[in-house]
Amino acid sequence: MHVTFRQLRFFEAVARHQSVTRAATELHVTQPAVSMTLRELEDQIGVPLLDRQGRKLHLTEAGRELLHHARRADGLIQDIAASMNQLRGLERGVLRLAVVSTANYFLSGVLAGYSKQFPGVRVSLSVANRDAVLAALAENAAELAVTGQPPDGGEVVAQHFLDNPLVVIAAPEHPLAGAGTIALERLEGEVLVVREQGSGTRAAMERHFAQHGLRVRTGCELASNEAVKQAVQAGIGLGVVSAQTLELELETRRLVVLPVAGFPILRRWYVVHRSERRLSPAAAALRSMLLAGDPAGRSSRPRVRR
């Protein structure tokens, strides 16, 4: 049996996207080229690897087993590349980074400084919710990740580098905006604008309310911090967001932070990588920058309107 790395790479992309078309787009090749490579791979293996159900492709039992080995092979190839990059230093290379959307508010400045220091390194940045970021790390699509809640277990190394307080926000015209300290129970009767399932902010908020025996009354579910802030400004309800996303809105008084008892929810930012992987010089340099101190260069304490 002669299986090539190219065949495994094409197969992994198709399995991840459940689509030949999307895999071809990612790989920058034609759809027929991907289909032909998959047929050659199945001929080599001797058993079907994919089963088409409707518009999506699903893995057979043999396909699931091969996917595991394909990802291990990809990790090995990346380790080889990292070793060669180590010999070359930081003159060139690619840093593959996945971050949750909230972290992108302060990481843009960090990456700008990183690019000035290491102009030969190309940064490939993926911004998504927590579930998608951790999936990218597990699938070797990212070498480093930044998230507010690392996964449990020994498969990753997670290091704290910055605090991330979550606060309750309201439109300035909201009846609670002029109140003093607000009991947490008071929010149970309020409509909340929330992030989508899979968001770390959403999960932390729900855990916080559940720990106090309170239920969240959801007005709408949105897929970004910007959408949540705009909905709160429009008067749809209250929101819970990271204080680090609010600088502009607080300066222009488009939003206020409510002094709610039990808030802020104190979370942390972590830089995460897989424990069995040796970091490339490009990734190790960014990790060192993050661990050196507050990457935003400013306090993360929220300003509360009283």
C-alpha cells in the first residue's frame, strides 16, 4: 500500500468540511482534483472511506480510523517544519493562530507589534467562538489558541496571561442605568441579549446565573460582541460582554456598565497549545510576548456608571 501525504491532506480537508467543494477551495485546487485524489486513496486502502448522505459526506468506520492517522501524520509533518524553522530562526515562516472573537479586540495591537518585530513571519489568524477555536487546535489547523476557558485534560498546555472581566451593559436610557447597586436577582426579570451557543462568554454567564439559582430570560441570540452591543444600544435588552470590548462605547456614552452585585464575572485569558507539539519559533515568540504582561497595555478594569 502506497499512501501519500497529499492524499491524506486532501482526505482530512474533505472529512472536516464534509464537502469536496469546500475542501477544494481551502486547498486551492479544483473539485475534480480532490475527487480523483480521494478515489486513488480509496483504491490504495481497499475500502470505502466516505459515504454520501444528501448533500454532505460522512465518514465510514474505516474513514474515521484513517482520519485519526491522517491528523497524526499532519502533526508530524508540522513538527518537521517547526524543526527546520528552528534552524532558520524567525526570518520566515507561518504562525497559525486561532482566537475567540472577544480576544481579537486586544490581540490586533499585539499582532501589529509582532509583525513589526518579525516581518518575515506571516500570521494566519482564525477568529471564531470557543468551540471552533478548540477544534482548530485539536485538528492541527492552529498551532496556538487564545481562549477564556481552556479544555480539561492533559492534551493541552494552557497559560494565563491576562484577566478578562465580564460586565452587564445597558443603553443609557434603560431604567436601571441610573440606579445604585443592583441586586443580581433583579436581572432575572430583565430581557438579556446573549451570544450564541459555543461562546465562552455565553457559557460563563449561564454558569454564573445557575450558581445563584437564577434563570436567564433570553431576548435574542447573536453571533458576535458587536451585534450584542448594537442590540443593547437599540434597547432590546441588557447584555453581558467582556469589559475589554467596550472602550469606544463607554467613551461615547452609547453604553453604560451597570453596578450589578456579583459582577464583574472574573475570567482569564489563556494562551493554549497541544502538549505533544513542539512550538515553532514563530509561535513561541508570540506566546512569550503574551506572557510578558498585559498585551493591551492598559487596565482591564471596567468603568461603572453610578
